[in-house]
Amino acid sequence: MPSDNDVGPGNGALGRDYGEVLWQPGPDLIERARITDYRRWLASERGVTFPSGAESTAYRELWDWSVAEPDAFWDSLWSYF
């Protein structure tokens, strides 16, 4: 039986912290990222905006929306690309 100290695939769901973040993109890279452009496109073309608008939660908010509204998400990706 696995112990609480086991690290491996699937254990992320337990909410463990696996250490410090080794790298994060800077503001310039975030600004040029395709996902940033996609979020802007969603807002302008589909009226889809996210509550915080903060870059620190942007990915999570987009992911939450994609799960809550899968038809709208996949349709938007088809149109965007």
C-alpha cells in the first residue's frame, strides 16, 4: 500500500507541493504567447472573459471554462486556428 510520502504519477491530485518553481515565463514571453492571443481573441470575437483577468490565474481560468463549456471551447479553438 502506498504511503503518504510516495511521489509518482497521479499524486498531484492530492495537492502536494513538490518543491519550488524552477522557471516561470516573464512578462514579455507571456505577452507573445499563443495562449495570450487566444484569450484576447475569445474576448473580442466571442465575448468570453475571465473573472480575474490576472496573468497569474489566466491558465486556470481558461482551463476551468474549457471543462465547464467543452462545446464552446472546442468550437472556439476550431475557429481560432
